[in-house]
Amino acid sequence: MASNGRKADTVTLTIDGREVAVPRGTSLLQAAAALGIEVPHYCYHPGLSAPAQCRICLVEVEGAPKLQPSCVTIAQDGQTVHTDSELARGMRQGVLEFYLVNHPLDCPICDMSGECSLQDYVFAEGRERGRAQEPKRVFGRDDFGGDVLYYGDRCVMCTRCVRFMDEVARDSRLTVVERGDRAVIDTFFDSGLDGASFAGNVVDICPVGALVSKDFLHKARAWDLDHAPSVCPNCSQGCNIELHTRDNLVQRLKPRENPEVNGHWMCDYGRSRYEWMNRTGRIERPAMGRGEERSEADWPGTLEALAARLAGNEGEIAIVASPFCSVEALGALSQLAKEAGEAAAAVFRSPRAGDEDPLPGFPLLVRRRDLAPNVDGARLLGYARTGTDDGSGGLDEVAAHRGVVFVLGDDLNDQPDDFGAAADLFVYLGTFDSPAARNADFVLPVTTFAEEEGTFVNAQRRVQRFGQGLRAPGSARPAWLVLGALLAFLKSGKTPANAAEAFAALADEIPALSGMSHESIGPGGVRLEAAHA
Amino acid sequence: MSETPFRNPGWAGNTGEFELSEADVRGSAFVGRRPPEGVHPSTSASYPFMRVERDPGAKLFDGPWRERFEKMLTRYPTAMAALLPTLNLAQELRGHISPETMDEVAGLLGLSSAYVRGVATFYTMYNKRPVGRYLIQVCTNISCSLCGADEVLAAFLKHVGAELGENSSDGNFTVVEAECLAACGFPTCVQINERYFEDVSAGDVPAILKRLVSELEGE
């Protein structure tokens, strides 16, 4: 402690024989985490208050008369803490035995199995055999409405879900009903969680299999899932998420912590919209020729033919792009257009919701009006919004354009069959064939965001990277690669080898992105303004 | 004196030991009125008092009940703190705490209905369904159990003619087990509505029931 009477900002303590300096006010649990020591815990969650009621994070503090709950005990200078002493381990074993008195141990049919704290802790430190002789009490399950299902038998009464609804969603719909071994989590009788737009988070924070997702129920085992870091594509908030995939299908979306964007949370709207990433019937091969003359071709032949047409181009270029495309793809397309001729229009269409939906206890997280991930990126790269709030219309000029028409990622679902009939050259880079693309001279299969790496710019003007979770179907390629190869033909340059190179090429050209790279963006993203400050 | 109106509310009725009047005990500091049914103001809505006749459809809260509710609110710093006495008051008025009552109490105090349900179900002295005019709570905790509580309980069930926890067919009685009633010196202790019956043996049960019925008929 400083001699002038003011308290130092950090305290130094010893945990399990190792010294650690942490900011004043840090809990013992967090201080141990800084050393890589995980103190078992149920009721403590970093995004919620700590009631210290689960009693499993008790640690031995030298000088204290009994074990202390590490989640609420504040680290003090010179403290000596043992998380793994005989006393602490014995206590945890005893607490775990109590937890198992009524826990059904139905791990083989439990969705949480493989990522369950109770399973992990008991496996690590529990008794080999329980001593309880009495029959376990049985509750069955309760449908909470929305996407949430409650198995009362498995519950450890940590009340994380109750506190999430109280403190973060500020919609106190969950409570502990009854007492003792009859206690269950419930809503007000049959009122349920319907209409609560952030209730899916209670499934994420449940440390055991008590609250599970109906959508994910019995779909996959936790250990079979691959986790790909990504960004939620369902609104322009860009919550950091993980794609959990199995058999090349997205099985569920889970939030990934980012204190500056979404904390530990994500909304139910985003969470529930992932099926489109698994949609089949994709364009799998590049093709050339309009209408009846359409024939499939290989990539080199297609790109060479297209590059030759672009090199000889004299018409103005109109672009329709989708804000579901990455910064790399949108940027490469505008670079290509600049190289190949005069720009006539560059527009994007995207659906807009009627209102925003903020998370009251974590105001940074808002389900935004723009229901697409890269609206701000598209604007930054010179694209303008067109069409109505349901993401349709607004393409009459482009449909009748006489020069070159590029369509990237937009399905043209609402467009007439003669879209682009008047164009000299109509290039369709997309994922699904569309009747409105029948006049396309070139159909180039590209990947969705889930099948490629790249970046989005969210509504906070934050550039965020996403990773690849799925293999692309057929010979679909990322749009930045297709467009980068075309650009290389035109400029006799080099095709980018990966998304990072495509971004680097863009950063040289776009002032707002200058000095940024995939490496400097990192896993948590960087705000455009901050990068230039 | 008026800033501490409840400084000395310790009147527990004339116990016969001292020749003191209510005014002597309360002093001039007391303000307010006795609530209906002769309940002492100091315990208004802080004591689970059960009237024999209740009105499950009564409004929360009207007239003198409203006064008691509002007076009670002044004693608690937050709505959460005032929840238990408010539920007491509602139970006193309606006889039990139904889901509708929980919802109404939540509305009165600005709490969530789920929270009120959680609190009401935690405490066993809130009746979550209608009970008979007399709620007979037989202590079966250790001291009473050692002195024949099981026989007393069986006698009550036999003479009332209802299952444990069920209402008798005439709606007069509900017999339940209770944990320790803090009368371990006088086993078996039975609490019937707000009254204690101590040193009860199985043989006393018919007389007790007869007395209760005669009280009902006398009203």
C-alpha cells in the first residue's frame, strides 16, 4: 500500500503458491482466473450479480475462520488463498454430493452433456459413489414457451436464469417457485417466456441441462460440434457468435463474448435465423450464356472469357450488391467496376425492421432496424440503399440498364424475367439461381458468409472478422476470390490468396480502411474511427 | 410526537398480570384506528390473522383494508419489503392466496407477478388454495411427536372426516401438519386459525371441534 495513505490501484496476493497482481476490487475467483485457475462455480456469471448461493466456489483463505465464497470475496493485499487444498477439495466434494442427491444423472439423453459444469466438476472431483439411499424426486419437464424447455430434475438452483431476466432483460418473468427439494424455476403459472426477445440467453448461461433449446433438442452431441468464430448476420449489430456445425450444417448459433458489442448475449431473432445457411439447391458450377444457350464451364475458362468481355467494355456499369456480402467482396466488386468502366449505379437492398429492440440491462446490444450484417460496410464502399423496407423493389433502372450489370449476392426474387435483357453484359454472382438471372451472360457461384472468411462493418462502424464454418458446395468460391481473379486479369496483377490479402488490397485503396489488416482487427474487431485515432 | 406514531405499539391485550389499560401501554404517541375485527393496530398486516368468514372475491383493498394497507406501506422502505405483509393482508381478507391474488398484489406493489408467486410459494403459511373456516395446524415436529402428535393428528383427521390437507365436506375444517410452533413446553401444540391449543391429547380432539362448531353457530 502506498505510504501517502492512498490505496494502490492493484493488490498482490498468492493463490495456490503463485503470486498475482490484480486491480483492487477483483474477486478471488477472477484473480484465480487471471492465473488460469478455474474455481468451480454455478451461480457466478461474469455478466450477472453474484449471490454466492451455490457454495461450490468456496476457497481457503489463510487467516479466515472458514472457507470463503471466492465469487464475492474481494482480493486483498498479501492474502494467501488455496483453491486446491484438502479443505477446499473436501468441501467441493461434499457440495457436489449434495447436488447429486436429486440430480437424475441422465447425461446420456441430456443435451448439455459434454458442456455441463456439473458433469465436469463431478468427473474431476466428485465422489466415486453417492451415499444417498432415498429415491430422487421427479418433476418432469416444463415448456417455458419461446425456444426454452425446462427440466426441473437437472436444475442446480443457481438462479442465473432468474437474475438474467431480472438484471439484463429487465423482464422478471422467471422465479424460484416453492422451497427445499420442491423448488423449481418457473414463470407466473402459464404465462411463459413468449414474446421475451432475449430469453434464449438463459439456455446459454444454464450451467447444467435444466434449460435447453427446443430447436437444438437432441440434434447433436456437444462433442460432435465444431465451433467457428463468426459474426451474427441477422442484423447490423453484428453480435459476435460461434457457428456450431456438424456434418457441414449449422446446428445452432451461440454468442461469443465481446464487451464492446454484445457482452455475453445475443437476441432470439438472430439466434433463431440460421437455417438459410444450410439451404440446399445452390448454384455449384460456373455457367455462361443467356437462357437456352446456358452451359456450364470451368472456372479458368469462365473467368478468362469474362475478363476478355470486361477488357473490351465501353458501357457504363451498374451494380446490385447484397449487404450480406463481406467488405472484401463488396470492395473487390467496386474496384473491378472502377477498372472496367464508368459507374452508372451501385446499390444494395436489405430488409428493415419497423423498430429497434434494445437489451435494457446491456444497452450496447440492440437488435437493429437493418436486418443485414454489412449495411454500413456497403455504404462505406460507395453503395447506396434502394428499394423498400422489405428488401424488394428499387431496381427498375438497373433492370433496363444497357451497359454492364453486376449482381452480387442479391437473389432478385422480386424481379421480372426480363431483368438485364437490355444489358450488353450481365454478370450474376450468387448462391441461388433465380428466374431473373436467366439473361445473365455469366453465372458465377459464390459462397455465403458461413463458407468463407471476411469482415463486416456493424452499426457501430466496427470492422469485425468472421471465420469459415462450412465447406462451400460444388465449386462455389468466395466472391472476393472470383472478383480478385478478374481484377488480376484486367490489371495483370496478383489474385489474393486469402481474405486477409483481399482486405489488404482494399485497405490500400479505401481511405477509411487504410492501415487496417485482418491481423490488426483481431478476434474482437476495431472501430473505424479508433483505427485512425 | 407525531413523527414516531408507532414508537410504543406494544399492547398485547390484557394478560391479567398487570392492571394496565390499552391507553396506558400505548401512551399518547399512538395515532390511528383499530382495524376491524378487533385486531391490534400494531399487528395490522404483519401477522397472519385468519378470520372465520372470508370473502375470496373481496377487492384488494377497499375502505378500512385500504387504510391498513397504506399505513403498512409507510413502514417498509421498498415494495419488495412490503410484499410479505401485503400478502398477509390479502390472505386475511380472502382466506387464501390464489394466482389472481398474486397478480393483483404484484400490480399493487409494482412487482412482477412471477416474483410474487416465488415469494408466496416459498412461505408455507400462505394458503395457496382455499382452506376451511378453521385451519387446524398440528405440530408434528420433534417435541410434539415424542408426546403423541401422531395420535392427535390422526384423531383430528378422523373426527373431521377429511384427508390431510383436504377441506372437510362442510367447509369448516382443514387439517394440516405444521413444523415447530415454538410451544415445545406444551406438546402437542395445535394452532387453529390464530389461536394456540396447547397440551392437546387425542382425547381432547372431539371437545375442541365441538367448541369450534359451537362458536360458528353462535355467530
